[in-house]
Amino acid sequence: MTARDILGSGLLLVLAAGSWYLSQSLSKGEVEVTSTAAVRNGFYLRTARILGTGDDGRFLYEIKADFAEQVADDLIELQNVSIKYSPGSEFPWRLSADTATISMEQNYLVLEGHVIATSSAAFSGKVTEIRTQYLELDLGEYRAKTDRRVQVRIGSQSLTATGMLALLKDNQLTLVSNVNGKFVP
């Protein structure tokens, strides 16, 4: 064996040891990052659809969202939301909002940003529209409330107020304060 062969073999041995060391250090880092990220972030869905039933087992609501993400152990945040609420009842509603947060038990929903709720059968059988920036919806109790500014249109009549409580199943609406209205005969 010549000096050149010994030098070549030594160089190959050093390169092999270096590549083994590098592959071991990189593979350990990847496993840790992947497992930590999965636990921290929960789940997410694109084009999500959630169906819910009432206590009696009947269809109660359908929620569609462009994006859904688990933000805490018991909360799911939805983006660009549309809801068909109580479609089989006497007073069905359609709601939409920029974002919504729903509990994992799916009994409570908080809508935020350009919230619009409409019904063609509620309140004197006229088209009813409720607009606000924030709305809390108790899905099982058919109750919607807000402490923020709200605009209510029933047919050609329009009311604005600060705060509202709507008992959707009973077809009752209570405006809390600063009520102003416009009534056209």
C-alpha cells in the first residue's frame, strides 16, 4: 500500500464519520419539532361543516366555515361562517359572521364581525334581519344576545339599540337601551 492509498482511505473514513454524525444530529431535531407542533396546535380543517342535533335528536343546525382550528382544549375557531339554525322549526334562522368560536360540546357559539341573522318567518311573518358586531348564541336554548349596538329590521320598520336578547324559539325580542326606531306605515 502506498502513501497515496493510505491518505485516500483515511480521507474516506473521516468523510464517512462526519456524514454519520451529521445525519444523527439532524434526525433528532426533526422528530422533536414535529411532535411538539402537533400537540401545541391541535387540529385544523379547511371547508369545515359541523352538524348539530338538539336534546330530542332532531337536526338543530348546520355550520359551514372556510377554515376551522382548535385554539384551546375546548374551543374551535371558525372563519367566514354561515349557519342554518333550527331549519325544521317554526322560526328558522340563517346567520353569517366573519369569525365564530364554538365550544367542543357545541352548545355555545360566539359570532364576531359583520354578524347578520335573518329569518323570513319570525316576528309577524315578515323578513327579519338583525345586524351587530358581536352575538352570543346558546344553541340548545335558542337564545341570542349581545351587549353591543344592534340594528333590527322587521319588514320596513327599523330599530337600533345597545344590547339585545332574542328568544328565538318563543319569537321574542328585547332591546336593552338607547332604543331608536323608524316606522313607515
